[in-house]
Amino acid sequence: MKPAPFDYFSPATVDEALALLVEHGGDAKPLAGGQSLIPAMNFRLARPAVLVDLNRISELAYVRAESGGLAVGAMTRQRAVERSDVVARAAAAPRRSHALDCAPQIRNRGTMGGSIAHADPSAELPAVDARARRPVPGEERHGRRSIPAGEFFKGMLETALAPGELLVEIAVPNLPAAAARRSSSWRAATATTRWWGSRPP
Ligand SMILES: Cc1cc2nc3c(=O)[nH]c(=O)nc-3n(C[C@H](O)[C@H](O)[C@H](O)COP(=O)(O)OP(=O)(O)OC[C@H]3O[C@@H](n4cnc5c(N)ncnc54)[C@H](O)[C@@H]3O)c2cc1C
């Protein structure tokens, strides 16, 4: 099958993406690697009227070592995490877990943020401890909040993300490679999100 008709936008910045998501509200969905969303659209299980493609937003693709762990941009490809020297040095668990899962073709396109936002309980991001983050100074215009996984994952394919809110970063504390597990094991990750305008519920 082919997807239902939709409008397509390809913003170059987080600000543009947030503005589009707010403008189109519940009709819009972010498109990351497309490995889960596009098949769902092809089967008409998902019928967003608007796709906001995040693939041109280079500011969302990074892996940074931080005190006690990693900060991973939402649009960082799973393959990039797997191959990252920063990850290898700081946190072996995400690297090993993605080496265990789907085919390289999927990992070349699939993103860390897409996997977390999709909230499939059979996904393989590793077990990590929750970590709080404070709002970033100078970002009052677009709120920024951190959501521990215990609050982020609401159920199967269901998260605490509000309409118009974008997952921008995942915080991963250092863990040994043995912490990588197969099922439902990502449930303690911390996600950082941004939204446009007033704070989501
Ligand atoms: C054949 C196949 C096998 C697979 N096997 C495995 C496996 O063994 N293990 C595993 O863990 N995964 C597996 N996957 C899933 C794969 O890892 C996907 O890449 C992942 O689930 C979704 O990531 P994506 O970047 O493609 O997101 P997309 O498909 O683009 O998006 C998924 C959902 O998240 C939302 N979204 C994406 N980014 C954001 C954001 N920044 N903010 C808010 N919402 C966002 C989208 O709107 C959509 O609802 C498999 C997929 C396929 C097709």
C-alpha cells in the first residue's frame, strides 16, 4: 500500500521544526529515520496530514561526552552511535546493544531519537539510570525539559511527549557493556525535549 496524502516540510533548524509542529498541531508528525513511521504510513496505521522531516537539522546529530555519561542528539543515527569512539570510551552499553539488533541498513537510517520516541517495548536501547536536567539558560522562547524514562514511557508506543514537542537529546549515563539487554531495557533513559510557546502539560 501507499501512504495517505500528506504535506511535507524539510526545516533546517530546530526552531523551524518546532514552529511547523505547533502550526499543524496534532496533524503533524516528525520524520526521523522513517524506519518505523514510513511502514506504519504505508499500512495506513499512521495517517499524519503533515510530515516535518528532521533529516536536514544537523544540530540534532551529535554524541558528546559529559560528566558521568553521554549526551546524544535525537537525530544521531544508530550506526553512528555504534561506531562512535566517544561512545566506546564513555558508555559501552548503547554501542553493544545496537550491534545486537536490526540490520545495518536499518541502523544507517534509524535514529536514537526515533527509537525512543517510537517507544516500542521490544526496542534495544540499553538500561540506563534516570538523570535530571535543568532548563538551559537563554532558551526561554522554546521551553526545554528533561524527562526521566520512568515518566517518559507511558506504555506501548506511547510517551509523555506533548503535541508540538520535539525530543532533542537523550542522556545516557556510563554503564558497562553487560548492561545491554534485549527487551524493554531502555526504560530508564532520560530524554530532553523542546517545545514552542507555553509549557506542555
Ligand atoms: C525491519 C526492521 C527491523 C527492526 N529491528 C529492530 C530491532 O531489532 N531493534 C530495535 O531496537 N529496533 C528495530 N527496528 C526499529 C528501528 O530501530 C527504527 O529505526 C526505530 O524504531 C525508529 O527510528 P527512526 O529514526 O526510523 O524513527 P521514525 O520511524 O522516523 O519515527 C518513529 C516515531 O518517532 C517519532 N519521532 C521521531 N523522531 C522524533 C523526535 N525527535 N521527537 C519527537 N518524535 C519523534 C515519529 O513521529 C514517529 O512517530 C527495526 C525496524 C525495521 C524496519
